[in-house]
Amino acid sequence: MSDWRPYTLNLRQPWQTARGRCTQRDGQWFCQHGADGLTGWGDYAPLPEFGIDPAAAQAFAEECARLDLAAQRAGVPLNSFLSGAPPCPSIAVNDVLGAISTVDRDQLSRSSAAGFHIIKLKVGLQDVDRELRQLDDLARHLAPGQRFRLDANGAWSIAEARRFIAGSKGLPIDGLEEPLATPTQAKLAELQAEAAFALAIDESIDLLDAHFFAQRAVDRVILKPARHGLLASLALAWQSRAAGCEVIVTSALESACGLLAAAHLAAAVAPQAVHGLASGALFVENADFPLITAGQLSLPSPPGLGWQGPIVGQTTKQQNTSN
């Protein structure tokens, strides 16, 4: 038996990117009941503007529930089930502060105090030169060892991207995601050659093919498991790493259930990387999101996904189906 349980999560502040504005996330939890009394969970949270259409989101939710059950039956956490390695207790994550124009030195100080070494900012929402000035000003207030991870969400022409990359030379930048509005492998390779930091693809993940891996157009690949599914993301991660690309796993603003699935994947494919999975703090309803301490997200130790189901008051109705 299985059932779907709708949910709504409200963001503390509107989430603004070059692709649009989001104030809440609506989705459904998929609950798979095994004949042995075990329960597997998955998260259905479509986000079409970021390539996560309803069909992909449903497949991801159902696959997660099946893998959750399989890992429980194997008696290991999901990350260990996916990797074949010993369980990973935690992974490093970056802080998420939103649009660069809204960030101030007090927020940077709080990030430092919380133990985050990488701080993610959204760029591409204003004129390039204005954002470069803002970035330069913020950089003066970073703690030693901290760096910015930037995401343009496909905002720029190649000329604008070149201007930004040239203008940010010498600044503490960990990487830049999706710089181009119309990316191609050739254009990205040109930009990567000019950049002193990693460029990354995320929404333009469809550019990944044998030619991309042969030439390594960018140094970093961002994976959102809800877009491709856990097992397909696992395969993409191994291909990317074999080609010399760093792999970073990020959330798609889903619930704690989906975030945990992404975190287990991150621990399975790149346990030493700093991943984009600190999104729980963005929501008003964040009681069941995994704990983050000193910039480390703690992974559940029980077998499977480690998510126990929605807390009281999160679901609004239940739809029962049979397999």
C-alpha cells in the first residue's frame, strides 16, 4: 500500500533568483508501506523553472521510498547503501544568504560564528558592475578562510559573464554557478579558462554528454537529485568525478524528507565536498530538518533514509492508493 500526503512549507523571506520569485513550497510526501511492516518515504516537490517537472518529481519520490525500504532491509543508512562504504556521519554545507543586494556584514558575522566556510549568494539580479562593487564590499568583512559561492541562475550574456569574472579577480570566490543565459559547452569552456575559480552547471545539466566529459567544459557539476532521481544522479556523479569535475549536491527547496535524500547522495558521492543543503533554515516550518552544527549537516544513523514522517500539523489530507 502507498499514500500521498500534501504539504505546504512557507519561506521566511521570498527566495529571489534571476529565474523568478518563490514564497512557499507545495509538495507531497509519498509513503510506501512494506509487507514486512517497514515504511519508505519520498518527497514530491516539482520546480519546473529549475528543471524539476511533475513527472520527474513523482519518479524521484517513488524511487526514494523504494530505496529507503531497501536500505532499511539491508540494515544500513541510505548513504552507505548507495556507496557501499561505511556510513558517513555528517557532510559540510554552505550557508545560504540569498540575493547579494540584501546581505550585510552582520549576516556574514553570523555565518562565521555558525562555522560556515562557504557562503552562497545570488547574483545576476542587478547590473554587473553594481554587483561587483557589492561583492568587493562584502569580501572586506569575511572571516579568514571564508569564501563566496555565487549563483547567477543563467542571468548573463557571455560579455557580461566575462566582465564579472574579470572584475572579481582576486576576490575570495569558491565558484560561480550558471553564468550564461544561453550556455553551450564551447562558451562555458572559454569562460572556465578565464576564471580563477570553478564554474558550475546546474540547470543546464542537459549539456552533460560524452563530449562534455572529454573536454571538461567546467570544473564543477551541481546535482539536484529531484531532477534526475537518486540512482541516475549517482551515475552522473561518478561520470563527473571520473572526468575530473567536482560534484556538489544541492537541494531544490524541498521538505526535510527530500533534503535528507539529497544529503545521503552527497555523502555517498562526495563526502569531502561542501554541499548546498542548508536550506532548512529558509523555512518557517523547519523542526524536522537535519541538525547543522559548525557548518556540518548531521546524517541520521538508523537504517534507510532516517526520516520518520511528517510532524503533527504538516499534512492536510491523505490519498490512499494500492500497489
